[in-house]
Amino acid sequence: MTDVSIVIPTHNRREFLSEAIESVRDQTYDSYECIVVDGGSTDGTSSYLRDLSDDQIVPVIRDQAYGVNDARNVGIEEASGSYIVTLDSDDLLYPHAVEQLVSVISERPASCAGVFAGKEVISQHDRVITRDVPPGRMTEATLDDVRSIGGPSGVLFKRDALVDVGGVDSSLPSRGDLDLYLRLLREYSLFGVDTIVCVRRLHESQLSKNQEQIREGIRAVMAKHRDLLDKNDKRQS
């Protein structure tokens, strides 16, 4: 059994995936497995994964196409680690990422479900933007608070907490990460670290380019958590 399971969902991202996996292999933390969930890729991803000769890389290859949240849930189900680190297949982890996140959560109380940190965002024009996060303990959240965590890449969760809240809601059109953070914060706390642990790469083929789908997802998350968001907004007004 390993301490950490790094879960990478992918679909037709062969050109980026190999670099994401190399960033995992470069980790300073040794006790990990990397579960790559590929659903129905047609760009050579499945052949690439089958040819990898690395016991720490665990391909889960299915014929049917998954939505990204379904793929994350498959990875969580397959994971043997006590901790889950999520990584999109077009993003990269810094070498110290897993070691630092594990070090932080090991010092937190049992009520802490996960640790998030800053990201470096690289635009299509190679512009680098540092995205910091609010450090410290997060116990309640407005929508702006959880949006500041950013996407799921480079976030570490306790596996038991993810299972407890039912994993990622695959019924949402997008922004399942926001919904997951809010559901965790109903039962647990999250902790922010003032450091950069991953690189998010922006490109044309990303789901995040579909702005209407993003807005639809945010509206769905707001409707689902209206009671929590209204309560916290009133407390801060």
C-alpha cells in the first residue's frame, strides 16, 4: 500500500499527458502511485499507457468515454493511498508538491479533509501568472472563497473524506471542484498553504474555454448550496 494516490483523468490529451506523468515521476516523495484513468481516447493515449514500464503508474483504460468527474471518481475508487492528490492531464506538479502537501496535512487535526496551495498559470502566449491562495484554515466559505482555491490540480484530500461526501458530483455540467469543496466544508475544514505546487497550462481544447458551460456549472453549484452560501454571506455582511 502507498501513502498517496495521484489521480489523473485524461481523454485525448496524449501531447500533454506524458509531461504530467513525468512531473509525477520527479516527485521528491517516493510513496505514491499514479492512477491514470483514460476513457475512450483515440489519440494513442491507451497505447502509450500500456507501454509504460513503471510499477508506480497504474493505467485504468476503458473503452467508453468518461466525463472528467466520472474519471476522477473511478480513480478514487481504484486508489489504495490514504491521501488523494488530483492532477489534470495537461497540468504539472512541482517536484516538492506531494512531499509538502503531505507534511502539512500530517500536522493538521483529524477534521481537516484536505490541503490546497497556489498555482502558476501559463497562458497560451506563455504568459506566467502566479495564483496565490488564502493561507490558513478554511471552515466556512463563500463562493468567492472556494473559487480562490482554483481547480483540482495540486490539491490533496484525505481519501476517507472524499468517500464520506460521495466523491465528485458527475451530474454537474462543470465546476465539480467548487461543489466538492463546499460539500467537504459542510463536514470538515480545508487548509491553505502559501506556496506554489503546480503549473496549470491554458490551451484551446480545454473544457474551461466553454464559458457558457462554466457559468451553467456555477449556477448549478450556487443552487445546490444556496443554504450554505446565504448563511455565510449574511455572517460576513
